Amino acid sequence: MDSPAPLQTGSQVTVRTEESWSGAPVDAAPQQLGQALEQSLTAWLSCLKTRAEQAD
């Protein structure tokens, strides 16, 4: 799946992403993998924020 390009309006940039975890491994351990997904997204957003602030 291709990610849509960021949308820039003035000094604001909107980034859209979609995450989907499904299948037997997720069904077998939803809580643990849900926590892993949350940690992954938190780290990704932190990197995105750092990169965006460097562009200022």
C-alpha cells in the first residue's frame, strides 16, 4: 500500500498513515502485540516530530 504524500498548508503539514495488524499471531497475543504497535507508533511519531522541527 502506498502512503499518501504529506499535505502542506502554510506552515502546517498533515501526514496520514494507516496501520493494520491482523492474522493468527495477533489473534493469539492481542494485548502484547497491541502494546508493541503502540510503542512502534509512539517512536515513529517522535521521529516525525524531530524531523519536522529540524525543517523549521
